[in-house]
Amino acid sequence: MYGVREKKVKMKKKDLWQAVKFTLFSASAGLIQVISYTLLHEVCGLTDYWLSYVPSLVLSVLWNFTFNRKYTFRSDASLPRSMALVALYYLVFTPLSAWWGTALDNAGMSHWLVEALNMLINFVTEYFYQRLVVYRGTIDTNKEAVKQSEKD
């Protein structure tokens, strides 16, 4: 049986591991975003920032959502509900980031620096949004998480 102190230590380790997994999946999604952005901007010649940014963001979001739902937050929350909540986040984030990204790009800031800043802002805000809104109350409720907790 765990004491209060042991439970707190275990929760801190679990939260840290969750943040590490989110970071790693976000890095892989970031790679997808950079590759698709590069193809659209450099190869296809879509020089307006938002024309390359929005499709690359969508690809990144789909990848990140899929893996974080299953492996990071290990949630059995309703898939349509979870996707709708993530879509709400992006209904706000996408136009704002495309707007300020275009403004910064037009002001002469490197489009690569703008892309990096948008990815960093997205990474931080999305983690907290998913943890505190999308998967609130359903973290570690999928079959794998339940099996693991039974072993512990």
C-alpha cells in the first residue's frame, strides 16, 4: 500500500513521463509539419505564408491527436467529442497564427522563424488544452492504462 508521499512521487513521475511523451509526439508532428510546409512553400511555390502553413498544420494536428490520445493521455474519451474539442482549439489558433504569421512574414521576418514560433506557441498551449480540457477526467482510462494500473 502506498503512503501519501509515495503517491505524490508516483504522480509526479507519471506527469513528467506524460509531458515527455507529448513532447516526443509533438516533435514527430513538427517534423511532418516542416516537411509538408517545405514541400508546399519551396517545391510547389506557395509563397503566401498561410497557403503553406494551414495544410501543414492540419497534417501535424491529425498525427499528434492520434498518438497523444492513445499513448500520452491514454484516454477512452469519446473520439468525436475529443476531435470536436481539438477542432475548437484550432478554430481559434489557426486563424490567429495564420494572421500573425502572415503579418510577421510581410514585415520581413524569416518565414522559417515565424513557423518555429508558431510551432512553439502551439506546442505549449495545446498540451495544456488537451490535458485540462480535452482529456480532463479521462486520462489513463483506455484498456492499456487500466491493465497497467491493475498490475501496479
